[in-house]
Amino acid sequence: MLGSIRALFVERFGLLAATLQDEELLHRLITGLGPERISGAELEALLAQAAGQPFAGREIQLLIEAITIRETSLLRQLNWFEKLARHAVAPLVAARRAAGRRDITIWSAGCASGEEAYSVALILAEYLPDVSEWTIRIIGTDLCAAAIEAARRGVYQSRALREVSDVRRALHFRQHRHGFEVGAHLRAMVSFELCNLLDPESMPSAAFDLILCRNVLMHLEPVARKRVARNLLGRLAPHGVLVTAPSEATPELFHPLVRADHGELLLFQRTPLATTTPHMPVPLCPPDEPAGAPDIPFMAASPAPTPRDGIIAQLDDMISAGRLGDARRHCAQAMARAPLDTGLINLMATLQEMDGDHEGALLTLRRALRLNGSDGTAQLRLAALLRRHRGKKALGADGCKRDGQKEAHRRV
Ligand SMILES: C[S@@+](CC[C@H](N)C(=O)[O-])C[C@H]1O[C@@H](n2cnc3c(N)ncnc32)[C@H](O)[C@@H]1O
């Protein structure tokens, strides 16, 4: 029986044979399906039904849910995402701006329960000061329907946020009775679909500027890996970038793309250079950046360094030490040095909310909107703050509530 399941999964999804021992496969089936279903006749009937179904079918999905390895988290290996921001997102944004365009299409292929797709949305929200003026489309896909449902819910336990700093947590998530819910400003960029990477017909049909396929190929058979690589290439825009982890892609896998190795981030790009000098690394840093410059934090949104650089880490330390007052003072000093930086103003509003100073946060968010009326983060947070405190005298007394709602709703 295990042999038949293995054969089905290898043939249809490229999964298993290389990665799971019999005992591990059995353990997954028992845990996923329940011991009673593992008795010979039950499992045989389930397998017979599953074998004849499209991959979205109920029985095949029961097996997929039991067997697939879906470990993931938000900003998983933070350093990887910092490198992604520097070596893939920054050049992509620069190229778009140079072409007078403000649209980016991204695919998180094998996204499990969606954390990777939301992490990319978070990077873009922090990296683009004018994010609300862009059309950002991030599609997360996975083989497992239960994972896609979880991704659409977008509610995660604190374990999934273990690499998300307190400030980021406050900026991009909101408390939910089952954990932390992804903020509406990130959700607005992301959608999810079922997809088998071995089957081009089930794949999203866009031409993607950036494809992330990370910790997926490593679970596939060598032949399936090649098929998936070919399918991904078929969906890459002419100047698109594909990223994986180094342990899972040999240099030939994505031929004729040009490969650039950035430690834990492996990047492939289709470029005219590929036909003439196949082994020449693509110059991915913007021309004014010296080679070997330190990785940029996502919050450093504008090309020129701002006082925000590094401040998040300092604020995080202060918050962890319970020194909210110091954090507010520190942020205020940075704001005094850069009074037009709405990112800093948003940070200040976060600190005020954490400190229970909702009225202060309201005024601060309105200030951010006065400076930049299309600041999506400030709009959404102002609307949320007003919703939470609807009817509270403190916010209604001076008429700011009415104005703020009008202001926020007009823009959201
Ligand atoms: C370990 S998770 C990786 C999640 C995320 N990319 C990350 O690195 O955190 C691997 C995911 O690949 C999905 N997967 C495996 N084979 C697939 C296939 N043939 N088509 C689509 N998804 C597949 C699994 O369902 C699983 O959710």
C-alpha cells in the first residue's frame, strides 16, 4: 500500500520517493488520517478514489494534507528576506520607476499557509514609500487545499511571527482571538490559488516579475524538479527574477537563466547577457551602490539613507526592555531630524498606541496624512483606530473623529 501511495505522489506531484522513509510516511498517514483509516481496506478504498481524481478532489487532498511538509513562517530566515529586498526588490522597483511604471506581479510558488506571500507584501509596504500608488499583485499557490484555506484566513499563532519584530507586529498585524491577523494593507496585495507545479494548466497565467520558489524543489524528485523549473520559467517575465534557496537548485536547473549567488539567497534572471556570457553574474545592485555594501533594512524606503535606518532595532530593544517612554523620545528625536518622513510618523503612532495614548496616535496619523494623503498605512490605521474607539468621548469631543473618518474613508 505504501508503495502505491508513493507511486501516485511521485507521478502526479513529483513528491516523496526521495525524501520520506516508509516509517515516516506511515507516521504521517496515521497522524493525518487517523489510525482507524489506516486499516487495509479503508486506506485501499481511499487510495482508489484518490487515484482517479483531479488534485483538488476530497480524497486526494486528504492524502496531500497528511503527507506534504508545509513548515514555514513569516519573514522566515530574516536575513534571506533582507537579501531579497536588496537584490531582487530594490532593482525591480528601480527598473519600474525608470520605465515610468508602478506595477509589480509576484508569485510565491509553494507558499504553504501563505506566510511567504504576506512577507513579500510586508517588504513592499515598507520599501515603497508610495506603495498605495502601485498596483502590487502577489499570488501564493500551493498543492494543499487546507494550506490555501489557512492562507486566505491570514491568522497566525505567535510561533509563525517569531522573526517579526514588535514594531512590525504592531504595524502590520492586529490582535485576533486566534492569534495575529495580517493587516488589511498587506492582504490587499495578496491572493491565493490551488496549483500543482507539475501541471502548467493549473498554474497562474501571468508573466511574473518575481517568482519565489523556496523550500519546495528540495522535496521533489530530480525529474520533477526539472519539470517544475521548466514550468516556472514559462511564467517568468522577460526581465523577471526567480529566487530559491541554494541547497535546492543546481546551476543547470534554470538554464539559460543567469545565476547570482547571495549566500542563502540564490537568484536567477533572464537577461540578454545569458546568451553571450552565460556565467557572468547579473549586476543586480543599483549602479550607485558600492559592491559589498551592507544589506538595507526594508524600512529604509527611499534610495537616500534616512534616520529610520537602524532605528527599528533600537526601538525594538527599548520596547523589549519595557522602556516605551524612551522609545517615544528616541522616535521623536528622529522625527525632528526628518520631519517629512511619514514612515517615522507612523512608527510614532505605533508607539503611542502601544503606550495606550490613542488620542496622541490619532493626531500623529492625521499628521502623516496631511504630509502624504495617499499614505496607505496611515489611512488604514487611522480607520482602524477610529473604528476601535467609535463612540469614545475622548476621540469624538473635538470633532476630530468625524474629520478623521471622512479623511480615512475618502482615501481607503
Ligand atoms: C516547506 S513548504 C515551503 C513554504 C515556503 N515556500 C517557505 O519556504 O517557507 C513546501 C510547500 O510546497 C508545496 N508543494 C510540494 N509539492 C508541490 C507541487 N507539486 N505543487 C505545488 N506545491 C507543492 C507543499 O504543499 C508545501 O506547502
